[in-house]
Amino acid sequence: MENFLLKNLFLDDGLTPRKIDYLTSLRIAWEELKKRDIRDVSLKSGAYLLEDGLKLKYFEDYYIILKNQENIYIENKKDIDVSLRTQILLLHYLNTSDGKKSSGEWITYRQLPTGPFYYTAYEKRSIAILEKSFRDSQDALLQASLKLNGKRAEFGDMGFVFNVLPKISIALSFWKGDEEFSSKINLLFDSNITHYLPLEDIVVLCQELSIKLVFKNKTDN
């Protein structure tokens, strides 16, 4: 179901990298991780230290990252292939994490350093899809968010905070429309997020959140 949604909602925007680009990014990310002290990576990223690698919670699942084997799999789900984009995002998270504490300041994507440069990709891959799927059904968004373990928060007319990685949370705000204006959805981040992911990967992270929320809604309907 999630692959179907990805194909039909996201892969027609002309922004999807070629597989060879993914493979190159993956190789570089593994090379970078191998240079780093695995204990330091664990401390700064919030990943659990294993004898031969790391265990990292990403949304609802725990991922096992084996550095020397260059292997990533979902704990207790070894038969499920982890997509290249997910592998790259997790490695980029581990390589970027510097342990900076949360600032408590929530900001939009446009407010991130050079955020406007990537905004078109960000908007197409997350906000546009969320609004298309949920702008006419606040209850559907409520139920999908609760199923994805979102915690209620005071953002807009309805808000949630999703703990997507140990050091990264994303807040969602829903503003109900009226006769003049359509409902609006926005995503917010702690201002320290670039200490844990590059701007391009934040786009991917928001895309993944959007896919999962749509998926949760589709499984109900």
C-alpha cells in the first residue's frame, strides 16, 4: 500500500533522483559512518549501541545498522527490504547528529537556513499531499495522527507532535477553513533540526510522515 501511495502521489513531480544517485549517496554515507567512532555516534544521535552496530528508532520501527557489514534491516522484520531512501536518511542522520540540545523554538521549513531553496520540493512532497488528503476531513487527520502515535499539541485548530527519530520531532498544525479560505496544514521543526539532518533529508523526512499519515487513513477506508 505505501509503495502504491508513493508511486501515485509523489513520483510524478519530476523531482525523484535516479537509482544510481541513491546508490552513490548510500556508498558515501557508509564511508563516512565507518570513519566515525560508533560510541560517539550513539551518544550524539540517541541510537542504542550494539556490539556490532546501532539500533535506531525511526517512526514506529527499530532499525539495525551494521556498520562493518553495510547492512540495515528492521528489527524482527528481516524479510522486509529497507528502501534506499530510508537507508540514506538514517545514515545521514547518524553522520550529521552532533548532540545539540532542543531549542524549544518551533520554526517552518522556510525559516531553515537555505530553506527557501528547497521549498518547492518540500511543499510538493508533503504539504500539498497532506492538504489534498485531509483538508476536507479534520477527523480523518485526527485518527491517522493518533494511529501514528502523534501527541496532541497546541498548534492551530488541531495539532500533533510526532517523534520521528530520537532527536527529531515534527509538529503538524491544522487550521480549519471557512467559506473564504480552505483548510491549511503546516509542519514545524525545532530550530536545531539542521544539527541532525541536511535540508534535503528533511524534505524526505516530511515526505515519509505524509505517506504514513495517508497510509493510516487509507487502511481505515
